[in-house]
Amino acid sequence: MGKFLDPVDLEALQDGDHWKTLDEIVYITDSNERIEVPVGFITDLASVPRVFWSILPPFGRYDGAAIVHDYLYSIQIFTRSRSDAILLEAMKSEGVGWLTRWTIYLGVRVGGWVAWKGHQHG
């Protein structure tokens, strides 16, 4: 199973919607790929529409997985599908429950294309 090497350490930004990584975040995938999110990376954690925050807040046990996913979308070294699969895998490694995991995963499969296209270069 994939694993995070260290706990996630974040600082909230003044806008109330974004966070900054205070330490490097390293995630090792099930297939032994090493993903290193740099210090200072800015994330919105889980990109859950505000209307759903009462049932699925933008932060929780899935913070690390959400940060890795945001980073993968920003650098696009994998396909979108693979990046989304890593999100699902990382949430499982963090002990996120099945229903929450799949709700978030299906949300990014349906709506993540907007963020993905926003990060495309050229």
C-alpha cells in the first residue's frame, strides 16, 4: 500500500481558502513511485464546493492525498486519470473511509477536468 513518509505540516493563508506546505511532503505510491511536494506549495486541499462543506469539508484525514493530487495536477507528469487514481490510493493509505474516498474520487473524475485544463501549458 502507498504511504506518506512524514506527517503533513501546513500553514493557513490569510485568504482563508489556501494553505502552504511547511515541509516537503513525500508520498510513495503502490507502484513505488516517489512524489515529492515541495516546501511552500500552495493548495486549497480538497476542492469541495462550499455548499457541500457541512458534509464533506475541504480538510480532513485526506489532506495529504488532496495536496499530492493538487501538486500532480499542477505539474502534470502523469495523465489526469493516473493522478486521480493516486488520489484514491493515497486516501486509502491515510485510512479514509470507503464512502468518503469514492465520493471525492468520483467528484474529481467528473469535475476535475476544469482544474486540469487550467494547469495545461502551451
